[in-house]
Amino acid sequence: MSLSYVTPTTDSPWGTFLSQIDRVLPYLGRLERWAETLRRPKRTLIVDVPIELDDGTIGHFEGFRVQHSLTRGPGKGGVRYHPDVTLEEVMALAGWMSIKNAAVNLPYGGAKGGIRVDPKKLSMKELEKLTRRYTSEIGIIIGPQQDIPAPDVNTNAQIMAWMMDTYSMNVGATATGVVTGKPINLGGSLGRVKATGRGVFVTGREAARRLNLPIDGARVAVQGFGNVGASAAELFGQAGAKIVAAQDHTGSIFNDHGFDLSKLIPHVKATGGVAGFAGAERMVDEEFWDTRCDILIPAALEGQITADRARRLKARMVLEGANGPTMSSADDIMSERGILVVPDVICNAGGVTVSYFEWVQDFSSFFWTEDEINVRLDKIMVGALKNIWDTADRHKITLRTATFAVACERILSAREERGLYP
Ligand code: NAD
């Protein structure tokens, strides 16, 4: 029986997640009897977040926190501020976190949160009030041992600092381990800001090696030039790749010789987007998907690679920096066309891996150097990808289904070993 409180469609985020679970069933063996667990989030919390706006009126915002699975450890997953956030989207994002955390073997379940708001329309004061009230509302289910939020779309280290402070005030003790992605002064970890982009680069580098595709001179197109997209672009640029196209919510830009990233990144920081960058031509948004490139990095939102776009892509490899950027129908088309997809559930796991390092450092109050963090991150990502690749080769399945197979085996084995309570 499907859940009564959401109505997913084939290509909606939760519908996509469910179809990904369907595809892994043949590889679960005796564990298949537990698979229904993955179709039902353990806990979903919907909260009203009222704040007094600067003009004196009262604004109400919808907030969510979903704990998809807590079988392998506390919940872990980001918090997103976006006007299109829905319960269904947060459920899917939480589900993907369960898979991702298990795929890299972190001792976490999967969770995600969000507020349906356009934060760009709020003042800093309003943003702080919104964050503090939301944290208080979800405070009944989060905690360093229960569920640990982190940044996602439109949230950052400052928002994590407010969340940490609010939770700490409510429990009466400084609890740095309640969120990750914090400022360095508050128990944050070196290397966390760029960790997701670094993970995208590391998995891309390994996949390119297997395809005999040299990174030096490779043409790269990036959708989303925020935390993940810009960090990944920077590392690919340092390795000699040319970033020829970029798209974000402000528009799309192109330069056949590759952008000068030492100018583009400050431009995005100063203006809020790629549009208007002097070292590039503007391109029509839809033409971004026709860019001649070797590597495409979707690093914005879900559902960007539709069936139609998948038929037109010119890339040899897609590195899913974003969560859920590919619709199920598009997945099959890319597979038929021989385009290698490194799926989100492994490709963007670098962020949560360094979040795990941050959490461990907070508990031991002993902090590592940035080099130590980057080396450990590299090792975990390379090892996890190799295991997934071996699984894909053994069963002749895509990397996505192989990542689900590895992860679901771990989650459902833990489920079976724990047994059902009471
Ligand atoms: P961000 O807010 O820093 O950047 C988001 C980017 O997407 C911005 O460049 C924005 O302009 C762009 N964008 C928004 N709407 C768009 C649209 N309609 N068309 C094109 N571009 C659009 O967010 P982020 O942290 O970089 O997250 C990006 C993706 O990566 C999300 O899917 C997120 O869930 C995923 N992710 C983030 C992390 C992390 O550590 N931040 C970890 C894992 C996965």
C-alpha cells in the first residue's frame, strides 16, 4: 500500500526515489523482505514557522524535517530554504541521504529538512528569526545523537551557527555536534565548505581514468554555480579542464576557450550569479543542454535532466553534484546512449563525509589539518566508488543501481540484525 499523505508521479522526486528502489529489488536476495522499510520514511515532521517581519506583519512559513531511516545511526542531512520545497521533495532528499550515507559506509541514517521560503526576499534579521524558530520547532527530534542537520541549497555556515546556538540555548549546554557545516570558530571543520565539490572532482577523476578521458583539456559544463558547482569547477580547472559553459538562476554563459575562473568566481560572489560576466557570451538557457562537452555537472536542483535533454546531451560523462538531477526516464536514455552517469548518491557524498569528520572532531575536541581531511576524503570516496564499480560490473547494472545495491544491503542487513521493536 502506498502512503496516503503524498501522491508521487513517475518523475517527481519521491516517485523517482521509489523507482530507484524498485530497480534494486532483484539484487537484494533474502533482504528483499525488508525492502518496504525504504518506501516509508521513519518519521516526518511538518511545522509552522511564524516570525514577525521587518514591516511588523506576521509571516508564516512551512517547515519540514524528515528522518527517512535511523537504522544505521542518527539521521544526517541538510536543510534547504527554497520557495518550491514540499514534503514530498524533502522525503526524497532524506531517502537519498540514507542511501548515500550507507554507500560511503558512514554510521548514519538519512534525513533532510527544509523551509518553503525565498530567503532572497528576507533581511538578515528575518532570516535569523526564521532559522531560530525552525530550529526550536524541529528541536524535539534533532540532536547530536539523534539527527544532525547541515547546509544545503540557500543555507550556509552562518545559518548553521544560528541553529547550533538556538539548540544549545534550549538544552542549556553548548552542543556543537548538533549541526555540521559550522563556522571554523564554532567547531566547524577545515575543508567542509568545498568538500562536496571535491568529492565530485574525485569521483569524476576516477571515472575519467576508467573511460581513458584525460581531465587535462577536457571540456566541462556546470549547471549551478553555488557551493557545489563552483568548488567542483575550480578543482577541474586546476587539473587543466576547460569550463566552457555555466548556468545558474541568473542565466547561462559560454566561452569556447574556457572561463577564467579567477575572475568568474569573484564575479558570482559579488553579483549573486553568472549573468553579466564579461569573459563570456550569454547563451539561451535551453541551449546549455546542447553544449559540446566531455563532462556535464548538474549542481543545482532536482529534475533537470529530462528525457528530452538526455537525448540531446553531448557529454561522455555526467557527474551528479546535485541531488536527484536526473529523471528516471532520462536515466535509461543516457544508459542506452552510452553516457556514463556517476550518480548523486556517491558523486556528491564528499560533503556528508567531511560533515562526519566534523562531528567526530567535535566529540573529541581535537581538530585535524585540512590536508588530513582532504587525504581521508579522497581515500573514502575512491574506496567506495571502487566497491560500487565492482558491483556494477558483477551484475552488469548502472552505477546508480549498483550504489543502491551496496547501500540497501547495508541498511537492510542492519535492519534485520536489529530486529523489529518491540
Ligand atoms: P547553493 O545554494 O550554494 O547553489 C545552488 C545553485 O543552483 C546556485 O548557483 C543557483 O543559482 C542555482 N540554481 C537555482 N535554481 C536554478 C535553476 N532553476 N536553474 C539553474 N540553476 C539554478 O547550493 P549547493 O549547496 O551548491 O547545492 C546544489 C545542489 O547540490 C543541491 O541539489 C544540493 O542538494 C546538492 N548538495 C549539496 C551539498 C552541500 O554540501 N552543499 C551536499 C550534497 C549535495
